[in-house]
Amino acid sequence: MSLDPDIAALLEMVQAGTESGARVPFPQLTAAQARADFDASSPLLDVDPPALAYERRLSLPVRDGAIIEARLYASAQPSERTPIPVLLYMHGGGFVVGSLDSHQPLCRGLAKDSGAAVLSVGYRLAPEHKFPTAFEDAVDALAWIGLEGRAIGLDPRRVAVGGDSAGGTLAAALAIEARTNTGLPQPVLQILAYPGLSSRQTSASYQRYGTGHLLERSTVDWFFRQYLRDESDRDDWRFAPLAADDLSGLAPAFIVLAEFDPLVDEGRDYAARLAAAGVPVDLHVYPGMIHEFLRMGNVVADALQARATIGRALAKAFLAAGEKAA
């Protein structure tokens, strides 16, 4: 299939902005400048639903004594007496950009569509915080749900992990960690939206879509120069879940990919590896779409439709988990 016409028009605008100098590519910016640019452009692309009935700012302690920020979204205030299921969500942005603000529309929408709570985590970013800090922050956030979640109305027996792009990488790695870490709630589902999964970017889709399709190879290279301590980190499954030797026994996976995304091949490869290991996989490849399309509700209808599909998958998984626990 060809690019969706609205996506094609967006890419033409991006290219025109780059050629005119109005848009400066991330590799030519500092990390702070790139973050500001990413946050400023996000509201132009996505539809921000109205604030939900319950939205709360939280501060979560992590292992090195630091505090990370988080936001909890729910359609009604949860209570300790009747705790509700929760999606632990990690935002995208190459481990360098992205924030609680940039992904607020998506997290609000997922909470509304699933009927569950969404806990969006402001994990620490590179280059100030190198690998594996983002992963460890995600692990500590999941552990916090197990220890403190019930006190604020979250059910640690009904937890999913999810994220988009680099956040999807973190979610996939978190699902692997939870398999053997008895101190963590066991996810009932992992939501992986166009995640980065491979140690090295050598796939055919990187060759095919690595320029001119929003996520540029040069940008990915820049992200990883900020994030990784050295080349050996690339072979660590916490950075590249495809490097894990064993993927058996993981939570079922709901995987969302975009046809014209450099990451689509590694997403397909991971889905195949999970299925071969006996993990239930529900794979959705959206034709005509590009990386980041879930946050493009102002551009394409597929964004909101895909979000609603994820919401239904979460609701189904949480219902099944609740019936099993009853």
C-alpha cells in the first residue's frame, strides 16, 4: 500500500520546513532544545481529550534515592476498597525527548478507552541519565504499584505495561524482567507500539524507510549516542529485547506497528520470536502509517481507531485477570 494521503502531506510539510530552515533536525540541537521542540510540536499533531474525572500528579521513589514524576489518569477516582486495573505507560522519544506533557493526550485516551487507570511515568532521560537508568526507573515504577498501588486504588493483580517507540522498548524489557523478578507485579498484557527492539539497525525496513518517513536514521543514531554508555550496551536485552535468549513465559503481547516505519521489521521479528516461544501475540500492522502515528489524531483517523483498539484489548485482558483472581 502507499502512504496515507494525509501522512504524505505531513511528510511534505516536514521536508519543506527542514529545507527552509524553519525546522531544525534533532542531531543539530542540544538535548534540551530537542525536548522543547518535541513538546511544542506534540499538541499540533494530537487530539487532547478533555481532562478525565480523576487526574493526579505523583512522585515515585527510585533505587538511587531520586524521585521521578508520574501522572495517574482514570475516568473515576479509584479507591482502596474497590481497586481498579492499571496500565503502566512509558512514553516514547528515543530515551532523550518526550515527557508526561507530550503523551498526556494518548494516556488520557487510553484511560478513557480501556476503562482502566493509566500511570504515565516520567523516567529520567539521556544524556544526563545513561542506560540503564530509564529501564531501572520503569522497573521501580512497576514495583511501586505492587507496594503502594492498592493504597491509592490500583489493583496490583491487574497490571499491564505499555509504551510507544522507546517506551515500547522499555515495556518489552519490563515484561522480560517481571518474568523472574518476584518483587514485581506480573503483567497481564504488554502493549508495544512500534518499539525499538534490535541491537543494531540493519533491517530492510531501516534501509527502505530510514529517510523521509519522519523517524530518520540520523535521529536514531543521535538518540543512541546520547543514551548508551558504549557499544557493548547494544547487546543487552534491557536495551534490545530481541537480544534476550529466552522469551518464553512472558505476558501476552499486543503489538502495534506502522507499515512505513524503519522499526517495522524488528517489530515483526519480535512478534515471531514471542509466538515461537509460546507467548500469545496479537499483531496489528497499520497500512499507510508511519512511526509516531498513534499521536497524530489531528492528522489521521487511524490514530484514534488504533488507540480504541488498544483500549479494548486492555479491557479484555483486565476482565480475564479479574475473573481469574475472583
